[in-house]
Amino acid sequence: MSRQDYSVQGLEKILSPTLLFFREKIENNLARMLEIAGSADRLCPHVKTHKCPEIVKLALARGIRHHKCATLAEAVMLAEAGAASVLLAYPVVGPNCARLAEIMRRFPRTRFAVLADHPAAVEALSAAMTQAGTSVEVLVDLDVGQHRTGVAPGEAAVMLYEKIARLPGLHLGGLHAYDGHNQQPDAEERRRAVDAIVRDLSGLLEQLQQRRLPVPRIVVGGTPTFACWAAQHLPNLQCSPGTCVLHDANYSRKFPELGFVPAAVVLTRVISRPAPDRVTLDLGYKAVCADPPAGQRCVFPDLPDAPQVLHNEEHLVLQTPLAQRYQPGDTLLAIPAHICPTCALHDFAWIVEKGQIVGRWPITARIRMA
Ligand SMILES: Cc1ncc(COP(=O)(O)O)c(C=O)c1O
């Protein structure tokens, strides 16, 4: 990740801190996703990474019809961008059920699906859909080891699946398995972990088949295990990576074999030189995500070895013997360690094409409610 890979003309007039998207790199990442998946129909990319309708349109232009999201605002953003199939991969509870029904009425050309992992939740969803005079597709969320949401792929999953089949206002959408805990550095170890999940999944599929319950699709995984899942031969499998569309410094370091490149950076400027060996930037944790440990929240291709010694809301302080080279107003580019929450901090991203700023795209779904 050298500065040459991210050279941009015309930054003088661009206010900082701000997000830049490199369009060619996004296109390359989308092409790589299609290559790994084997076909567009085996993809259901998660849009929580970018929350940006223009990137959805790039995916649609490549024939990617199924899309995953985590919030109602992302579901609306997808429908407005023209997505025909939207999976809200999140348990829908409380008044959010009725809001989902309302959104479904607003976008009749989009087919919506949701996740469920609890009998009480499917009953509430069924009541809300019935009251709204509509019906939603439900995928049973399986807990395949992360222990965040989901039901174990055994008897309880079969019972929930049968319940969904019986309830009015719901129809069976299949199964969902997200294995965010599988981040083994060794790709072979990751592959073995996915193989073990597939054995459990196959057992569950057999039980559902014996009961003549249809499984229209199985939506699985994120970026680290994307290639492991894509190599499986389960019927109607859809891989749901998200981060790799924009990618980031963390995943590049941990999973170089995947072949994705960071396509988003934050433009920052030197605002102060408080000591001979210090450079202070306008890159606080309100401009770059702070969920990685302090000191590791971004990578500077120009100053890769400078320790990040202080990170406040609007300031990032670097310690470097090269500090004298920098004057207030000088620009640096920072590759975020974690891109998804970084995008959510910005209203828009400037678009770089062939090294030139050509416009900007809104991060429409950074709001929570829709
Ligand atoms: C349910 C679900 N699916 C897919 C993804 C995408 O994973 P990744 O960001 O590793 O691509 C996530 C990420 O948080 C997720 O929570």
C-alpha cells in the first residue's frame, strides 16, 4: 500500500478530514468478489460497509441481485437504489416489525427478507405482517460458533423452521449462518472451520428435507471465510461478504491471500507541530473509527512506522523523526483499520477516478432510522 497507489490530483480545495473512494479499486474488488463466488447469483454482499447507493448501483450493474443489510435505513437505501432482493440480516423486534411492513408497502418491487432465531420474535413478526396485510420471507439465523445471535443447527432450528412455515404473514426463506469468529490467520485452518460448519448444516438440511420443508437459499459468511464458503457445493448458497468491497488495512494485513485492496482512505491535514518529533493531524476518532486498539486505527502509506501516540475526538498525534518535513496544511492519506464504522462517520465520500477527484457520493444510510 504505497502512496503511489493512492495518488490524487487536486486535493488543495478539498476540506479535511474527509473520505475518498477510489472507483477503480472498488470495481476491482467487485470483480474479485465475482471471481471468488463464481457467479453473481452466489453473492449477497453486505452493504453495511459502505451504506452508499452508488456502490449498490455498481454491484447491480454487474448482475448482483441479492443484497444484505443490517438496519432499516440500509434496507430503504437498497430499495431506492433499485435492489430487487433485500435481506435485513438482523432480528426485527418491537415497533421495527411494523416499520418494516411500511417499508415493504413503499417499495412493492423489492422483495424483503429478514432473520429470526426465536419463537416469540417470529410470532410478533407474524402479527405485524398480518395486521399490515402483507407477508415477509424469513431465514432462520443459525449460531455456528460466534454466539452473537442465532439458534444452534439442531432440533431447535428445525422446530423454529416448522413454526415459520405454519405462521400467517411469514414464508420460508431458508437459512443464514454468519461465522464472524472465523478469523484464523492460516487460510487452511479457516477452511477446516468452515468444513465443520458445513457438516452441521448438511445434517440440518437433511432433517428439513425429510419434513418436506423448502430451503430456498443459504446465506453465509463474511470476508475472511468468503473463499472457503464459495468452494462449498451446498444448494442455493449465497456468500455475504461486506468489507471486501471497500476493504481496509486490518483485513489486508490479516488476509492478504484474498486479493482485495483498500479502496477508501481518509484525507487528513497537518494542523500543528507541537514538538520537534510530533505531527498533529485533523484525524480524530470522529473521522476514523476507534474500535481497533489505540495506535492501530489507521495506516499512513507515507509514514507507516510513525507511532500514533494520542488519539482524541478531533486530533491524532504521530511521533516521527521525519516531523520536520511536515508543515501545517500538508496532506496525508490514512487507510482506516476498520472501514465500515469509518464510513458511518461521514456524510459523503469524494470519488477518485484516474487520479482525479470527479465528484462525491452520499453515504445515505449512515442515519439509523428510515
Ligand atoms: C451478519 C453479517 N453478515 C456478513 C457480514 C460481513 O462480514 P465482513 O465485514 O467480514 O465482510 C457481517 C459483518 O459484520 C455480518 O454481521
